[in-house]
Amino acid sequence: MVDYHTANQPYQPGPSSNNGGGGFYMAQDDEWDRDMLLDPAWERQQRKTFTAWCNSHLRKAGTQIENIDEDFRDGLKLMLLLEVISGERLPKPERGKMRVHKINNVNKALDFIASKGVKLVSIGAEEIVDGNSKMTLGMIWTIILRFAIQDISVEETSAKEGLLLWCQRKTAPYKNVNVQNFHISWKDGLAFNALIHRHRPELIEYDKLRKDDPVTNLNNAFEVAEKYLDIPKMLDAEDIVGTLRPDEKAIMTYVSCFYHAFSGAQKAETAANRICKVLAVNQENEHLMEDYEKLASDLLEWIRSTIPWLENRVPEKTMQEMQQKLEDFRDYRRVHKPPKVQEKCQLEINFNTLQTKLRLSNRPAFMPSEGKMVSDINGGWQHLEQAEKGYEEWLLNEMRRLERLDHLAEKFRQKASIHESWTEGKEAMLKQKDYESATLSDIKALIRKHEAFESDLAAHQDRVEQIAAIAQELNELDYYDSPSVNTRCQKICDQWDALGSLTHTRRESLEKTEKLLETIDQLYLEYAKRAAPFNNWMEGAMEDLQDMFIVHTIEEIEGLIAAHEQFKSTLPDADKERDAILGIQNEAQKIADYNNIKLSSGNPYTSITPQAINSKWEKVQQLVPKRDTALQNEQDKQQSNEYLRLQFAKQANVVGPWIQTKMEEIGRIAIEMNGTLEDQMDHLKQYEQRIIDYKPSIDTLEQQHQLIQEALIFDNKHTNYTMEHIRVGWEHLLTTVARTNNEVENQILTRDAKGISQEQMHEFRASFNHFDKDHTGALGAEEFKACLISLGYDVENDRQKLTGTVESNSQSHLNSSGCNLGDAEFHRIMAIVDSNGTGSVTFQAFINFMSRETTDTDTADQVIASFKVLAGDKNYITAAELRRELPPDQAEYCIARMAPYQGPDAVAGALDYMSFSTALYGESDL
């Protein structure tokens, strides 16, 4: 039921009241038949309609009328009717029964009507008191027009035209309904049913109504309106159908009741739509916040779980195990990391989009959970890349170490085997006591032989020291088989000490008997002395020819080849020395033969026989071509490695500058103004696709880099670009173009949400670029201040509140004549556009500030006012009211978050919608 005490405010007479309102009612009075010639059917319809309309208001005061001509004659119920529908108190009525009392009461009612700007024509108190039916109906129609129809307004039309326009709009979607007037258009009853169905579709089954059954249609509409809408039945269906042209005033009165019944629902629907819009934005933002929190948690957890693996520096024992670690690291770089790079980029884009949406909807900025800020993620990512770089360097250094260890271990084993082979039987030889039964000549021979052995022993001192030095280096490099190396080295050193001690003891024994020895064979002695160093030289040569080598460059292998050629150049002189040594032995034999001397089976001074010298010489001759082949193979390998270096350098020297050029081009695109924002977005999308199309070049470079690593190539003098530089540059290029795309998307979102024209966006960009002298994409404080002044921004004169009073035209700021940016106001602006205190203002922050200063958004006060409409002007709202007015999910959303109302007028179940509305916009709106 419509409450006219609250829905209709008292009429305030103004300068135009007598012209607009009075003229309208006077015109309506002119329509009335001055000679009282009213059509009987119309009169019957008016009497029934007006009586029902009056009773619909009088029942609020606990009374009603039966006969409209008789019950208003004393003026009492007439005055009561006016008080109910106007909400004002009339003068105290006179309670007398005399005619003069009745006339006075009716005059008070007519004076009140006249005070509302209504000019009554030909209607006097005497006619009403006398029960004149025509005048009484005319007076009631005047009251209906003033208090039920005048306030109806639709698109600057009022009263009858406004009510007709409202009916046409509400019934437009319905078939067989064409409202053009307030008489014939309503005869079939479909228009009444369409009005009800449009607002309360559950009450009417419109599709079952038939145009050829008007009585059923009218009765259905009147019964539903009386039962569910609290609109009394004011007409009979038969009267309307049986009249050629139904009474217009009766139809208008009846239809106005429908308008007022549904106008409250329209206000509630508008308020509910506003709340739904606000809540939908809030729910979407909360969903985005939850997505950000989950994505940030997953990414941080991956970083935390990956860093310990990259920081693990436990070395492996063999090259094969380290190769497997390197392969695992390559899988991480190729398979596991790239998706995480995309997730990190998407996370930053989502965060920027969320902050833009919150700002555009006048919400507080989103603060992620502790430890999940974008800066925290960037810090963790930087830690990850540092650990990744350190892990790769460690892997390569460890492989170099293992390679050198393998080389040293093989060299140790080779030298140890040669030494052990040489020392075999030496202790037994030094311990024998052959000098006890020898002749003097034999003793002298033994002395010479021992001297030759001592010379040989001294020559082997270097080899023993080399073996000990290699063992020491293996220990320092943490060789995994160091215990066995140390054991073998210790055994060699102990044996060497024993040989030294035994040599000294034998020499003393021989010197004791030296006086008994007189004959010394000088030739044998000379043979022994020359054969021993030559034998050592051959053994050293064989050792060198069989020595393993490791090189990494062409220059190193060429150095080895040059040294080998130098060695080969000494072979002719060595051959001459061999011939000389063998000649000594032959000369001794000739002398013995000549003098018939029976020689012993061997040289008494040395164990080196001519056969041994020849055998070792042949061995040296065989090892020389083998050494040539090994060095040539290594030279081929180094040439292949050099080709790999050149191939990688050629590609890297193209890709590296290409990435740098693209980074500079993106920087230029970000500050240029070529076309609309959509054109810039299309340009960036095409530019991004061209960058993505370049990915095969990066993959080719990765394949070449893998070949280099597999060949154990650790340096490349032909280029300054490493694969790490290329990867970082490529990832940074992808991230930069994605961020630039996001910035343009946010500018489009800001432009569309704030109603900023393309010309304004161009003007903002042109001013920003003009003062961005160094093309960094950001303005310093003084540059930003000059930019605002150039746009005509006047802070002290044009600063506006944040409660929705911002003018729709941004030129109200930008075209002001003043340019007096005060220090305090400028500091306030800088705090908005540079919240982190970096001293610079980005273009996005500049656009956000200008859009906030020139457009309007929903405020907390507007949301509170909407809730107050739903609550029936109360300071609190109940769960039932929320569930009735809002969609189920948003009603439950409000109920779950609203605190209990604590005011003095609180009732059970009352909820505080004011605090809830304020919380939606943060404390800044309090």
C-alpha cells in the first residue's frame, strides 16, 4: 500500500504555482460541463472510482464514505481526507450541525486546496453542502489531480502526459497492448494486466490472457491488484466494457494508483541495482586478490624449494656424475624455469590490473599478505638467479677440477710404475756381499759399478720428487682416491730412503776393500759413465713421448707440437752418442780379443748392456710417430673447437645487438603518440609477435651453446656475449613488452572507466612527453609541476572533494586561468602520484591522477543512501530485508559481513549497514 504521508511532500507554492499548476487545474475545470450535462455512464464510473479512491486514503484514519454526495456535505470527512493525503494539519473543524457550520468546514477544505496552487472554477461550498453530485465529483477530481497525478514526472513531462508516457514504456514489450489514451486503450483489460506483470510477473500469467475476453481480463487485473497490491477495486469490468468510451478521469485515477504502488518498488530496484553493482565489483576484486595470493604462494614455494638445490655444492667423485648434474641443470633451464618466468610476469600483470580496478572503483589499494608483495617475489627471484648463476659456475669449475684430477692421477700412476719398475731388484743388489769373494780387479769393478749406480740414483731423484709433488697436488684438489695415492707414494718414498741407506752402506764396504783392488778397466768404466746418462735420457724421452697432455686452445697444442719438433731435432746427435757408447764397448772387446783376455759375461761397472741401449733406442724411434699422431689428432680437435667458438660468436653477435635494439624500440614506443590507444595496443601486439617469432634464433644459439659445453670449451675470445647474457636479455625483453602491453591496457581501462576522450589522452601524453626531456618515461618533481601548470591546473582554486562532486568535464580543471600550485598542495599531489617517494612520476601515475581529478565514481555516502532506501529510512537493516531486495548470493555476502547494529533504536537481528558501506571504500571515506 502506498503511504502518501511519506511519499508525497507538502506542496510549496512558488512564483510559478499560479501559472503552471493553477492553469492546469483551471483547464481541467473547463473540461467539466458547466451546464452539469455529464454522461450518466461516465458519472457512474466516476462516482464508483472516486469513492474507492477516497476510501483507500480514509481507511488510514479509520473511516470511510458510502455516498460521495452525502458524506462530504458537513465538510468533516473532506477535511480529514485532505489531511491524510497531504500529511498536513488543517484548521480545527466546526462541530455544529447547522448549515453555516457545514459551509465553513467545506470552505476551509476549499481554501486548503486553493493554497496548493489550484484555481477552483464554479465550485462553491454551498453546492457541496447541498449535495450537488456534479460539483462534488469535480472537486474530488481536482483533489486527485493535485495530490495523485501532479507529482508524476517522466522525462520532464508531468501529470497526464507523464502518466501516459510511463504506461506506454511499461507496456511496450507486451503484444496486443497499445496505450494511446486513458479511455479506449484500457477497455480490453490487457493494459492493466501488462502493468502488473511488468512489475510482479509472478502474479499474472499474461500468455494465457485473450484479447477477445475483456471482462475476464479486467476482473483478473482488479482482483490481483486488490489482493496483492493493496489497490481497492474502483471500477466494474462490465461498466468499462459496456461503455463505448470509458470515463478518462476514472481510468486516470485508477492507473495513478498503480503508478504509486509501483514507484516505491522502482526506487528499491534502483537502490538494489546500485548495491549489486558495488558488491559485484567488490566480489570480483576479492576473487582477483585470492588468485594473486595463491599464485604468489605457489611461485614463492617453488623458489624456496629450488634455491637449496641450486645452492647444493656437494662435489661428485667422477666426471660422469658431474656430467649428469650438468644435464639436470640444463633440464631445469629448458623445462622447469620458463613456465615460472611466465607465471612471474603474469603475476605482475594481474597485480597491476587489480590495483587499477580498485583505484577506478574508488577502493583502497590491495596490500598482499606479508612476504607476498611483488617486491618480495622479485627479491626471491633475484636470489634464485644468483644461486643459479653460482651453481652453473660451480659445475663448470668442478668439471675442470675433475678433469685435471684425472690427468694428474694418470700421470702419477705412470711415473710411479716407471719408478717401481726401475727400483725392482735394487735392494737385493745393494744387499749382496759379492765383494767378499771377489778379486782386487773385481772389487775395483764393483766400486766403479757402485759409483755408476749412485749416479743413476741421483738421476732418479727428480722423478721421486715429481711423484711426491703430484700426490701433494691430488690431496690439495681433494681427489677421491687420495688414500691409495698416499699409500703408494709413501711406499715409494720409504723405498727410496731405504735405497739411499743401502747405497751408503755398500759404498762403505767397497771402500774398505778398495786398497785390495788395483786393476780397473777404464773402457768399461767410461762405457758405464756414458751409458748411464744416455740410458736415463732415453728413459726420460720415452716417458715424455708417452706423457698425457691436455690443452684448451690452438696456441697450446701448437706449443706442444713445436716442443716435439725441437725434440726430434736432437735425435741425430743422440744417435751419434749411442754410436759412441757402443763403440767403447766394441773397443774393449777388441782389446780383450787382441790380448786374449777372457771377459766376464757383462760389464762389471754397469748393468746397461748394448742390447738394452739398442732396444730402448728402437722404442724411442717407435714412440716418435705415435706422438706425432696424438698431437695431430689434438690439433684437429682444437680446430673443431675453434669452429664451434666462431659459429656461436657469429650468432651471438647478431642476437645480442638485436635484443638491445628491440629494448630501445620498446622504450620509444612507450612514449610516442601514434594513433589511438587501441592502435598502440595493436602495434604492440604485432611487435610482440615479431619478438616471439625470433625465438628460433634463440633456440639455435642454445643448441650451439650445448655443443660448446659438451666439447668442454670454457672460453670464447670471439664474442663478449655469453649464453647467460642472451638468456637474461631475452627474458627481460619478453617481460618488458608484456609490461608495456599491460600499461596501455590499463590506460584504455582508465580512459573507458573515467570517460576520458581520446583527445584528452593525446593532450596528457603530449604534455608528459614534452617535459620528459631525457626520454626515461618518468618526470622529476619540477618537471611534473611544470607539466600540471602547462595544462592549466589550479590546485588552490579547483581542488574538489572526493564525495562525488567532481565535474564531468575535465576542462573545469585544465582550462582554469590560475596556475598557483602552492607548496603544501603540490606536496599532497606528489604523495598521491609518488607514494614510494622515488622522486619521479610515471606516465601511468600521471594518467591515474588526472582521471581521478576529472571524473566521478561511486562513494560510501551513495551506498549508505541506497541501503537506507532498502531499510525504509531506518538506521539499520534486517537480514529479511536484504534477502528480499538483493540477489541471494549478494544478500548472503552482506549478512555475513555486516556487524550487529548497536544504536539506541536497535531491534533483534538489526545489522549495521553504515559501517559495512564505509569499510567497502576504506577509512578515507569516513
